[in-house]
Amino acid sequence: MKFLTPIYLSLITILGINFSVSAQDHVSLTLNIGAFSINQPDLPEANNIDYTGSATISGNLRFFNKNHWALRLGAGVDQLNYSVTNNELATDYDAERKDFIGILGLEKHFILSETFTLYPGIIFPTTFMGDESISSNIDNTIDTINNDGFFTGAGLVLGANLRFFRIMRLGVEFNATFDSFKQNIWQNLDQFQEIKIKNLDYTTLVTLGIAF
């Protein structure tokens, strides 16, 4: 699997302490849904990109050991909306892109009561960039930028959940991730320019799942 870079394999080797499922361990499956995201990209001065919204959904599988460490494997989709302005008068075009994301992480779950759990952790997302749909506000045309690259990032996680009916879990999760990637944008409506973006992203997600 190409997206499992050496840092991922090292994480599993060094920190994956007996994550096999046994009578003392358990497994959880969680759906994470988020529409509250703050992107702070470090961009070239020549381009003005305004990230106007982001929505993400992912499924996450966790394997716990008896010490409440969890190995996390996830996959999801992130829809990103942004606009590009090359002058101060009006937005040149609006863009939308759907990325596919693979997630590897490690978490420590603290059982604070029979119903409440708090967990910090680290994650390493791998993002496979989707094609970008471009809506021009100058000539009212729609075009597409084809992307075929991927990039990896790293981040911190802080989450909490409540237990219902023994197996049900409902909670909230806060992620702060950093990544660096190259992105094509339209420069003058008839030619592309590749720019490098360093992105710091804060995301709040609602979590719903089962554990057994």
C-alpha cells in the first residue's frame, strides 16, 4: 500500500503494543462528521486564496489494548471550497475539491467514569487530491483542474465521548493538523500555475459510533 510511508510503519512497530483483538481488548467503529474548519494557509504573496468552507466525513476503526491505548485506522472524504482573487475589485473564480483521506493514529483513552471518556492522540492523514471544479465569475464558465497527487500531514487530536446503552458512543473531537502540498490554480484564466501551500487546519467534528 503506497500511502503507508516509513513513518507509518515505524509508528506501528514502535507504538503498536499488542493491538490484536482478544477477550480483554475491544474494538470501536466511529463516524466523524465535521463542518467547522479553520484553514490558515501560508501562501505566495502573488496569489490571494480565501478558504470559504470545508466539510468532512470519515469512518474510523480503533483497536484497543488492555491499557486503553488505541490504534486508529480511518478513511474519509473532505470537501474544500475556496475562491481566488487576483485584484481587489472582485473574486475571479470559486473552486470546489473533494479529497479522499486515509488516517493512521495512536490515542490514549482515559476512562473517567462509567459513561465519560477523554482521549488525546496523534494522527497522520494521507490526502489524495481530487479534481477541482472551477466556476469563473468573469465569463460564467465552468472548468476542471485535474489533480493526481497526494500528500501526508501530521496532527494532534483531543476528543471526548459519552457511553449510551453499553455499546453506543456519542462525542466531539478537535483536530489540529499541518500539511504541505502543491496545488494548481488558474493564473490568468487561460494558464495554470503550481503553488506550494503550507496549511494549518483546525477542525471540530461530531462523533457517533459503537464499541464492543
